[in-house]
Amino acid sequence: MRPTAHAALGALALALVLPTSAAADEVVIGGKPVALSRSPWAVALASHDRFGAQRSGQFCGGVLVGHSTVVTAAHCLSKEVLGVPWRQVRDLRVVIGRDNLTGGGGQELKPAKVWVNPRYDSWTNEGDMAVLTLDKPVPNRPIPIAGRHDSAYQPGSRATVYGWGDTTGGGSYASRLRSAHVNVLRDEVCARAYPGNADGKYRPRSMVCAGEPEGGRDACQGDSGGPLVVRGRLVGLVSWGTGCGQAGSPGVYTRASALLPAVSAHGAG
């Protein structure tokens, strides 16, 4: 669900009731399956009404940052993605603890409160964040958010991105959580790749750049709102980029430290 041309790029059509192949569980974009028990803070956003029953209706990712607080990307709750204003999605759910989206287990919890950043700029993609408060706390371990000056943001840091999204860039969606290793890149790399055009504009104060110079490992459609993690700390949310795993087009993530004021103001712990 990562916007790849400017907004959500028809992500709704891509996510609607696509068949899940066995190959979809083998790679992310250059990744591999990962046990959800080792990343219990990775959650999925779902709506059976909007996206069908397959894969639990998953359309985006999210991150448990408190026992009742989930963060995700603002564009995941946009009309461009959902087809209708999010308030009209009556079965919006947060799926927690479900290893296989085609099966059962875990919980599907209704958000008691949803805050979507009113300052989200769909042109630059700045401020791509939302906070969901669950209707009841969960025992799953949340992940800490890396503060503004945390060394985890340093270029060269080995990071891991998680999600249930497209594994090939061609609409092959996974049913099990996957992860891919990427490197945090220098801000100058993303500034050159995204100087301000139809794809967006890189803003280093509120965004993080990650990927591989040669491409091959990346987040993709359906991964938006999911976590970018360095040494056990959340450093970013999958937000946007051009294509998936393309050389010269690294992934852009909402900088996790920018989430802290919103989590403090709108989260429930």
C-alpha cells in the first residue's frame, strides 16, 4: 500500500481479492518469512467489507507502540486507498497475533479511536502518520520508538522492514509476515532521488531513507504503515517511494521520532 507514483496509485484495486500463491510466502521484495512471535508488535489493518475475506481483509500494516496504541500511515486511511472516507468503513479492524492471514488465531480488534494527521500532505507525503487506540489493551509486547537523537537513525545502520504486502511488485500478496534487511541511507541519497516531483519530496526532518543502492530489497504495496526497525527500536513507518526495489529509488519512511508528539497526545499507552 506504499504510494508509488504520488498517492495510493490504485492500491485498492491491487489489494482487492487477489489470489495468494505459494511463492508469495517466499520473499518480500528480497526478503523472507519471519515468525510473528519474534515481532509481536507487527500488526495488520483490515476490512473484509472493502478488501474481501481473503488474507483477513488486510490492506496495510501497523505497529503496536503501546498495549492499546497502534501507529500506521495516514494514507492508509485515505479515501484513495479505502474507496470511501475511513469513518464509513464500519468493519475497520487491527489484526494482532495472526501468523497466517488466510487462517485464524490472534485477534481482530476494533479501534475505539482513530486520529489521522490533519497536516498530512499528500503531495510531498510529509506527515504520513495516524494513531489508532484499541478498544481493549493487548498483552503483546509493544516496540519502543527511537528518539530524535537515537543512533539507530545513523546512515549505514542495518534495518529490517516488515509487512504482508506485495512480494514481487506485480500483485503477489503474502499470507505470512515477511521481513527484508535494508540499510539506512544518507539523507542526500533520498534528496537526489526525490527532489520534489509527482512522486513526492524528501523531507529529512520527518522522513527516513532506507534501501539498497542497487535495489532488490524494499517494501511494496500493502506494506504501508508497517515497521522499519533498527536494533529493536522503531525508526520508521513504510510510507512511499517509486516502484518496489528499484535501483536509484530507495524506500521513504515516516521518521518514527516524528510520531512521538502524536502518540503522546492521541495514544492510550
